[in-house]
Amino acid sequence: MFDRPLYKRIALQQLKGRWTPAVLVTLVTYAIETILGIAVTKSELPKFCICAVYLIIFVLSMALVKFFITMSRTPEAVPFSEWTKGFDMWAKAILTYAWMFLWTFLWSLLFIIPGIVKSFAYSFTPYIVAENPNISVSKALTISKVLTNGHKMDLFILQLSFWGWLLLASLTGGIGGLWVIPYMQLSSINAFHDIKKQALGRGIIEENDFA
């Protein structure tokens, strides 16, 4: 069962009284990524510099995931420093997002639709790696495909349900997105936690699969 309203309701509860660090982490992450993106598009950078920019974005993305995974697991205040701890996973972050990008790109060569479908199939990979730093990236991606089997449309609709909020955020010059992104992140993570719990309960996966 995929309970989209529940995942979103829990996300708001998780953010209650803790919006400040969530918004701050989102602001810093996307500010850096935006600056790097502008640098790539507006400057004639050498190819190795462009590659370096993407690697940095991979690390920032994993740090953001790590922060919200922690927030989803504890009712206590999560300090900004939890985001910087995510940088310790820089090598695994690069491998994770590069591996996901590669496979999504290869499927996209067939047609755009398979690429989109596979992007949802692989979407739990960063969550799995963030919770289990010692797991191999290929194994995490495989588990993600197992967990999302039968739920890819559910995950698409979950993302679609935020489009109205994102549209409103765009009318504020993107500032409103600083509140929408944490809401989206935690809702997706809550979906991951619940689907994982259901899969464990049905014996589809086992705890030692994450070792």
C-alpha cells in the first residue's frame, strides 16, 4: 500500500518546529548548485572543470539526502552540521549519482519514457546509500529497483502532487521553494521508509541485504 497523504502529513509533522535548519540547508545547497550551474553555462570552462562541477553537485546532493534522512529518523533538532557530515561520503556520493546517471542515460537512448521510468526505479538508491554507507552502489541500485517495483507510478504521482506548490514558489522567484523542497524530500523519504518496511515484512528483502 502506498499512502501518499500519510507520507506528506508525516513530513509536515517532522518539519514542525524544525523548518529553520531544513530551509537553511536547502538554501545553501541550491545556492551553490545554482552558482556552479551558471558558471558552467556562461563560461567556456575546460571539460575537466565541467566534470568537477558535476562531481561537486553529486556530493552536495548526497549531503542533502543524508540531512533529511537523519531528520526523518529522529524527533530531535537536527543541526546544520549534520549536512556537512554528509561530505564525508563524497566518494560514495560520486559513485552513487554517476552510476544512476549512467543507467538512466542508457535507458533514455531507447526513448525518453524508459529513461523516466528508470529514474523512478533508481530513486531510492541515494536513500539506501545514505542509511548504509558500506553498501555497494550497484547493490543499492538493485535494491531500489526491487523496492520501487509496482510503485513507480505512485512515486510519479507523489512528485506530481507538489507541482502546484512549485508553481507558487516560482512566482516568488524561487524563494518559496526553500520550504517546498524540504517538504518534498521528507515525503519521498517517508515513502521509502514505508515501502522498505512493507518489503521486509513480506520477505521480499531482508535486513542483511543492506549490509
